[in-house]
Amino acid sequence: MYNVMSPKAEEFISHEEVLASLAYAQEHKNDRELIDEILAKARERKGLSHREAAVLLDCELEDKNQEIYALAEQIKKDFYGNRIVMFAPLYLSNYCINGCEYCPYHLKNKHIARKKLTQEEIVKEVTALQDMGHKRLALEAGEDPINNPIEYILECIKTIYGIKHKNGAIRRVNVNIAATTIENYRKLKEAGIGTYILFQETYHKESYEKLHPTGPKHDYAYHTEAMDRAMDGGIDDVGLGVLFGLNNYQYDFTGILMHAEHLEAYKGVGPHTISVPRLRRADDIDPDVFDNGISDEIFAKIVACIRIAVPYTGMIVSTRESQACREKVLHLGISQISGASKTSVGGYAQPEPEEENSAQFDVSDNRTLDEVVKWLMEMDYVPSFCTACYREGRTGDRFMTLLKSGQIVNCCHPNALMTLKEYLEDYASEQTRTVGDKLIEKELNVITNPKVKEKVIDYLANIHKGERDFRF
């Protein structure tokens, strides 16, 4: 049944192929000769098949595991440098008609506070996010055709792009909403979204259907084929993800790589991002049933193996993870992180009262954006608020071509430094600004093109004088 070019979910994510790959990985997990061959292929920076990656994930040989981690770190540096893109989620509404057993937004939960932001409230929330320094948002909403129709989402996007406060502006809106129609994806594209994000939760069809017993999300095929429809609707950049801890992690690791292979083969461009969330405690969810059985060590191995298998794809880790865990996986492949996140509906303009809890899950990293930015810079990462590729039309295959050629360093690194300088001038604490200015001075030497470097130095001076939004 396996067919990477098939439009049918059960054929491009073939259960039989996943099981065969897991059996192959178990059989060969300590086969040094094979692992060396796979690592040699991975060093060519063109990726691995799902079956090859599964072997690396199961490998128990300590010396080879250290090679896997070292290679993941080098591939991350080669394609994404030391830049870390910053974003924040904005929950618009937690009204939902689905019965997802791991999510507190499920329809039967009668004691969670149900909320939906008005356009006036969105202005307040986005103004608060702009006052922190955020330029990139990921919109989140439950599935509810009455409370959260596509018209509401489109109105929210229009409102957000229209909010200009002091030097603040949201320059890229990514959207994480339920699987929908080609027509609705076309409307999202016309509204100017960046990436369309949809987590599969699990690729194991039987488990998926049990976990989603009621509501539209129960339809495994419709959900799994959503990215194909999004691309048919004109959306260039799509983001995959599974919720590790719901199902056997090797199965979902293999499934998400098969999905990436399908998009590359069938649509001509793989996923723009892959997210790796783990289960977290949430209201009305039984911790004995969903206990997040993925250790930090396994989680780090998953990140490293995804980075090796799909070297061109951005990887996202959220504030579900602790500071210590995020620090561990940053160098293994992560290229985007959230900062100062709220998983409640609103909560940025004013803290949510405890009795009105509307959060989707507990946040493990509660630091402010300024603290996260300073922490990254002290580890020699460049926090980037850049949205230039999206606004310059470098999306989809155009972005991937630039990335694969290695030329992106002459766009991304300068843009990262300039957006960081904007943050330092407008929002940073004095300590963070001091650390950041020193980092920018050092990082200018990474720019290899002398003309680009000269321009960046000029732009940085203009930013210090009050001008904004320079980009390559």
C-alpha cells in the first residue's frame, strides 16, 4: 500500500511500511557497518529516508550516538547558523466541538473557562506583545464553526496586521487551526499568513481515532491530508508536528518523516517547519493516562535525528519545555523558540485570574522575553525577529533553494542582526542591550560578502538613530 506519491493518507503514511521500518530499525540498531553507511550519507547534507533515520533513533552504540549528536549540531550550524527565530502564540478562542481526550478544550469539559477574543481585545493583546518586542505570532483556535468560523480568523488576521504601536508591528502571522477546505486555505493565503501549522498528534490511525472519538477531527484521512489541500490553496509554507507521548514515539517519528517525504515528492517542497511538542499537564486530563512518557534523553535524540533526516526544515520547540531541556536541544537542531508564551485565551495584556483558567496546557518556561533573549545571547545565539523572507516572497521552494545553496547566510544573518538591534533599541533592559551590542559587533564578522557587511553596518547605525525595518 505504501506510495509516497499517493494523495491518500493511508498510502503515503502506510501502517505496514511504518511497522516494517520499526522492525528493520530494531534488527539493525547496533549494526556498525550499516550505521556508518547511514551517517556517511547524512554527511552529504541531503537528508535520510524514514527507515534510515529510524535506525539512528534506535541505535544503542554510545560512540555512534555521540557521532549522531555531533553531526546534528554541525548540520544545524551549516544551514541555520547560530540564529534562533523568536515567536509567541496567541490563543484567539478555546471553543471547540472536538472530543480530543488529551486536550482540555474538548467539548465535554464543562468547567474550563470558555473564551473568545473580540477584535478590541485582540488590539490590547497584540499591543502588549508588541511592547515586549514580538514581531511574529502563531494564532491558535479551537474548531467550532459557530464561534470560530473562518471569517472570524480572517478578521483577526486583518486586525493584527493593522495594529501599529510605537515602533511595534506584527510582520508575520502564522496560523494553527483545524484542517479545512482548499477554499478556506486560499482565503488564509489571501489574508497574508506565513506558515500554516497543523499537528498530526499521532500518525497511528487506530490510536488517532480513539483519541479523537467525536467531532470533525475524528476523520484521520481528512486531517492527515490537510497539508496537501493547504498547498493546493496556494500556501507555500506548512508546518508539521506530532504530540510526543500520545503514542509509541518511534512510530510517530517515522510517520512524520514519511509525511515530509510525501510533501517533498508530491508537492515539490517539504515542510517549512517541524514542531516537537511533548504532552504536558492540563485541566481535566488524567495524568495517569497521559504521563508524557518521553524522557529528556529520548527527546534530544528525536530532535537530533529529525535534524539529520530533514536538514533544510526549521525545527520548533515551545515553552512546554523547561529552560534546561530547551538549552539541551537548541544546538541539536532547533531553529525557532517561543518566548514569554501564554497558552490561555489572551493573558498578555492582563494576567488571567486563576478562577478563569482557559489555558490549553501548563507552561514550563515562564521567563520574560527579555530574559530569554539575554539567555540566548549569553550562549552565543543570535535571537532573530526577522520576517524578511516571507515579506520578500522567499517562501516554499524559493526559500528552500536559497537554503540548500548556502546563500541564505547573506540574507538571514544580516536580517537577524538588524532585527535584534531593533529589539535592543526599543525593548531590551540595559543589561540585555549591553550583551546584545557586543554580540552584534562580533557577529558582523560572520557576513562573508564585504558589500553586504558594509550595508549592514550602515543600517545598524540608522536603526540606532530611530529608523526601522531594513531588510535584505
